[in-house]
Amino acid sequence: LLLIIVFFSVFAPRFASLANLSNILTQISINTVIAVGMTFVILLGGIDLSVGAVLALCAVVAGLTMTSTALPEPVAIALAVLASLVVGSAAGLFNGFVAERWKIHSFIVTLGMLNIARGAALQISGSRTIFSFPAGFNQFGTQTILGVPVIFVIALTLVFLGRFVLVRTVFGRIIYAIGNNEEAVRLSGHTPSFYKIAAFTITGLCVGVAAIMYMLRLNIASPILGVGFELNAIAAVVIGGTSMSGGKGSMIGTFLGACIIGVLNNGLLLLGMGDFARQMVTGFIIIFAVIIDTYRVRLSVQMAD
């Protein structure tokens, strides 16, 4: 990450300006929050492909709640936030329950949820973009704390909260243990299904938070937003060192992975690279990170032998 920052500071115009640095922090915030939730699932050896579509559904529900009520502005905003969190958590709970109840790989279940959530967002909104949110809501999204965008502060708070859960709680240690050896966890008297369903629910909850952050940033809620968000979240987690087979990774690594993606996209854009080329670069980085992870696993096995 430091090498990338140095490179773009030298070769990309305006990259190191305070305005652009603030813009980078804003850009990485949403992906960071989604990636925090995704880390829990990938540590279990699972995957969630529905986060982008669920984000759209959460945003649409929150937007309709905020704009179609005659309640006072603070109450309408609070209900909208609550609605987004509930919808996101419910989608995550559904993913985890179905995957565990019928022993279906999370890839398939979340692929189905992707279509369910996207269709529901389009149906509920009538395929239209929702806007004209309360002034207080829009103003909060532009606030800064000591020059740092408030939505980045929210993202950073969730990163440290996620790290605390993984490192300092029994729940977090069991998440790691399930990713390493689920049968051993079962034989030790725990119920892996509970923790796996909880992990997917946490992911959905993070998506609900990310939906509100997206609305704060752009002041809209659209049923077509979130396309490709799952790719960026998975990329952040994998680039941050979390093993796709589960059991290894860290929340700080996920945060650094999200920073790398955000800095790369911003720097390449300033260098004049188009959207398609930047997507290709992100894809190559994901493949490179997985290759490194493969060699790391082999090395750890050899050292154990």
C-alpha cells in the first residue's frame, strides 16, 4: 500500500492533495464496511455473492421509508436506518439458514439471493430512483471530523469492532476454528451451524450499514446500485490476506486490502485509465492474491511436516 501511494504521489497529478485524499477515504468507506462482513463469511470458507443486490434492496426500503412518511424528520431518518439494518440482517439470516439447513454451498444460496434481492428492489421501487431525502440526512453525509469524512469514521469504527469480535471474543475464536476444522469444533461441544448462520447475518447487517452510507454519500437510492460490489468486497478480503479456504485472516488485513483497491482505482483514474482497464487490473490483483495464498498454504504445510 505504501509503495502504491508513493508511486501515484510521484506520477499521478493531484493525487497527494488533501482534497483527493479526503475523496479516497470517502470512496473506500462503503467497500470497507461490506468487506468487514464478508471477512466473517470467508473465514468460514464460505462466500456471499448477494451483497450488492441486498445493498440495493436495503437502500430502496430505507429511501421509501424516509420519503413516504409524514413523521418528523428525526423519526423518519431513524426508521429508515432501522429498516435498512433489518432488511440486510434478514437477507443474511436467510442465506445462512438455507445454506446450513439443507447443506447447500453458500455460493449457490447467495447467487439465488442476488436475484431475489435485485428483483425485490426493482419491484418495490417501481424501477425508479428515490431521492429528496430530508435535509438533515443529506447534511450529515457531508460532515467531517477533524477533516476526516464522517462515513470513513463509521467504516473505521466497524473495522475495529470487527477486529475486537474476532480476536477478543469466544465467538470470533470459534469462527477461526470452524474455518480450520469444523468437525473438531463439533466434537468439542459447539454447534457450528449457529456460528455460520450468525456470520452471514453479520454480513447482512454490514450491508445494511453500507446502504445508508451510500445514501449519505450520493443522496439517492436506486434499485440498480451495488452491481459489482461483491467483487470489490471479496477482492479486499483476499488481497488483505484472508484465505479463501477459511481459518486464516484478519480484519486489519481486510481494511488494508480495501485501501489498496481504493488507492489503485483513484490513482489509475488520475493517470487517465478508463473504467474497463481498471476492472481488468482489479481482476489480475485478485488472481495474484489467490496465487500468493496458495503458496502460503503450501509453505505452512511443509513447515508443519
